[in-house]
Amino acid sequence: MSETGKATKDLSDLSFEEAMGSLEQIVAKLESGNASLEQSIDLYTRGTQLKAHCEAKLKDAQAKIEKITLDDAGSPQGTAPFEVE
């Protein structure tokens, strides 16, 4: 199995930070211009997968965020789902 194929299989196991680190390395390799055409295509493909993985992680984190609700006196009374205003 190629390194790219192995890396794709393990994508779901990556944390957000690990995926971002890998994505930054890919961008650096592509920007250097030292990769062959085939390698560049593989790197680009992996980069798009990592981007989608990071976006999914962020969406999941946003869904878990809750805001603290306050009563009329300003005291915490509970939580409610976070909504972007």
C-alpha cells in the first residue's frame, strides 16, 4: 500500500491538530515546487481530504458548543444550543 493510501485509511483517526499539521506540510511541499507531477496530484488529493476532515471536525465542535443562559437577575440558569447570530 502506498503512503498516500495508508494515510487516507487513517484519516478518521486524526485529531484536528494532526490533520492541520499534515495539511500545512502538504501546502509547503506543493509551494516548494520540488514534487513531481504525480506526487503533486497525490498531495493535492490528500490535501482536499484533510481539508474536508478539518471542516467536519470544526462543524462537530460547533454543534457541541453551548451558551450559558441567564435569568432576569443575570444569574446562570442553564445552557442552550449555540446559534450564530
